[in-house]
Amino acid sequence: MHEHVFVLSEELRQSIPENWDEQLRIDDAVTRLTAPAEAGVSTIVDPTVIGLGRDVRRVAAVNERVDLNNIVATGLYTLADVPDYFRYRGPGTLLGGPENMTDLFVRELTEGIAGTGIKAAFLKCAIDDELTPGVERAMRAVAQAHLRTGAPITVRTSAHAQTGLTAQEILRSEGVDLGAVVIGHSGDTSEPDYLHRLIDNGSYLGMDRFGLDILWHYTHLHDHVLPALLPAGVTQAQLDAMLVDNPRRYFSPAKS
């Protein structure tokens, strides 16, 4: 439910070409993603958006060679300020006008990303230890795009600073149904009170960095976690709920 095929600083990639071999990187991604496909994974969710070097053409080139669905996102990843393009355009800015961040997100959900015709299926925003004006603006733009399209939302949060609650507050104030929200990186803490508050507010917990380290690979769950959970008493039905039923429900249109 939270995998990044590529995360880049695109300007640096172009400025330091000796550090990047496009075909080698694509081949490596194909190899890495073939492993979970062979382990039985049919779909991954990739919340790589503007600010993380998103290039859906590159991801599509990988997907053409791997029997795996990759659900891509729209939105903005910032932990501080919005990009200058948005900083000077929109309500209350130098050039004024409507919130074109929201318009961009809606277009990528309904028409496609960067002229590719590849449509995003969910929205992504982020917050770290504090709510900055730029972060709040991006979050509210995401909320408005959700209200216009029904697309679900994933928020990158700081579990240490418990900013998942801040994100829920902002999104709820815009009218978002928190049942359509994943609070990302919730697995970075084992503080039960914080996690229960997020759940009680109606959101999903994104346990998305479980086992993440420098040697991380896409089959960690299937190779190590699931074989340990079953003997420990977790049922197959519970595993299916976490790995299949909840993701399906998250991406299903809300019933009126």
C-alpha cells in the first residue's frame, strides 16, 4: 500500500548524468518488482508525487515488463513551502487567482498525468513535525480535490510528533470523510493511545515502513513477516483484511 519505485531529485539527476544510467535503473526496478509478483502480489500503491521526482513514463516502462499493477498518485510532497509556481499563484498570492494546485490534482485524477493519459487514483500530501503555511495549503488543496473527485488520500506524517492528528483536523475541517484517509508512517511508533485516536477518528493506519532499512526489498512481508505472524496466532482472515480487503475498500467509491 506504500511503495516507491523511484524517488529522485530530478534537477540533480539531470545535472549529474554520470550518476544515472536510465536503462540500468529500469532493469533494476524490473528485477526488484518481479520478485513480489512471483510471490503473489498483484498490485502495489506508489505515492510518489510532485516533489519526489515522479515520472510516470519511467514507471510505465517498468510496468510493461512486470506482471504487476502500480497505482499512482497525484498531490504534492512538501514539508515546508510550496514550489514557487504555486507560491506566486493562487488565493492571497502576488498573482492571485483560484487554487490551481487543486485544479492540477483533479486533472491528473480525471484526465491523466503530464499528457500520458495515465490517471492517478489517489491523493498524497505530507506533514513533518509542524504545520507550516505551505504544508497546510497543499493539504487543503488535496482535500478540495478529494471532495471534487472522491479520490482517497494518503498523508505522510510524523508519528513521533503525532502530526497524523493535525492532518486529520485539517482534512476534516475541509469536509473530508476521514474513512477515505490513510495516515502514513503510523508504524513508526508503538504508542497505542496515539494509534487508537487515529483509528477512532475513522482513518486507516499506514504501517508502511515496517522493516524498512538500508537493505529493504519488496518481498520482506512475504519472506519474513507473514511466516512469523501465522504461527503467532494471526489468522489468514486477518491477513487478508490487511492486505486485500482494506486496500480494496480504500479504493472503492463511497456509497451514497
